[in-house]
Amino acid sequence: MKKINFNIIFDLDGTLVHSVPDMHYAINKTLNKYNLKNISEGKLQTFVGEGMLSLSKKVVDFCGGDQSLYEVIFNSYRQNYSEQPYKYSTLMPGVMETLNFFYEQKIPMGICTNKRQFVTEKLIEEMSLKKFFTIVVGARNNIPLKPKPNMLLLAMEGFKTRNKVFYMVGDTSNDIDAAKAANIKSIVVAGGYTDKDVNKLGATHTIKNMKDIIKLLDLS
């Protein structure tokens, strides 16, 4: 087996976890409260990745609401989702097999996500994923979200290792552009939450299923 000489940082939504079903439940609960038309799960999925405020604004625009509702919808949605971020969520294909493999091989793993910190921690705890990760960096005050590199650099610092080789694994341009800005390698997984051609995102590597990363990095 190839000697392990790298660290891996994962995005969360659309990469490790199919979290849109819980987002969908929470946002439609909010839309019903404010008499706005509901949104389909498929359409909502295209709005994921840039944080809850951005998603809320896009939903309001799509559902015909006024800009004055941006903050109102955001606050209501945030509360609804925070209360129940894991009831309907599932792992993306190949994730558990891959995490178990990396864990057994003692490959350091982390998470860097635009989802809020405490919601991220709550979600991975409820989905029994916490043990896999050395560091978890979610959205927090005064740190720009991906695609800015700040969160990713913070995650990298959290590994506290002499090994400075990192891979960022994600499903959207936010992840890949953040990796470029942080000057690390990137892997994009098809089938996530981007509406763009993953082959055109500019990642170092492109894979179809999360478990393909094992062969890609020559670990098997």
C-alpha cells in the first residue's frame, strides 16, 4: 500500500451528505408561514452552497416574494433547519465505505462547509460521523465563506501536522475555487449539488463516486 502523505478536507452538503431533504422541509415550512408558494426539492438543490442567507434570498426571488422578506425568511428558515437538520438526510453514495477506509488507514480527515458551525456539528453527531474528522470548520462570524480561502485555511491549520499536502473534496465551484485560492489540490465528485458540468470546474481530479477516491489516490 502507498505510504500516506496527505490530508483530506471534505465539503459537507452534496459531498458527504444529501442534506437537501431537511432543507426542503424547513424552507417550505417557512414559505407556508408567509404565504409564499412552495419550492421543489430539485430546484432548492440548485441554490445550495453559498450559505443560508444566499439560499433564502434566491428562494424568495424564485417564489415571487419581495426583497423586504429576505431577512424574515432567512431567520425563520434558519430556526426551522437548526431544530431539525438530520431527520431526512442521508449519506451520498460511497461515503461510508470511503470514510471507513480512510479511518482505518489513519488518513487525517476534516470538513470545511458553508453550513453553520453548530448545525454542522449537530448533523454529523446525529449521523454518527463525528469520529472520522480531526477538524470541522463551518460558517462562523467574520470569516468569509467559500469560495474565499479563509475557512479552508483555518481547517488546514486545525490539522496541526507537519504534513502540508492537502486535498479538498467537494461538489461545486465553491469548493474547487476555494482550493485554488488556498493553493491545494482538489477533487470534485459528480452527482452533487452543482448545476454545472463538473468536468469544467477546474478541479485537479474528477470522480463519479466518492469511493473512486480510494483508487484515484492509489490507496487500494
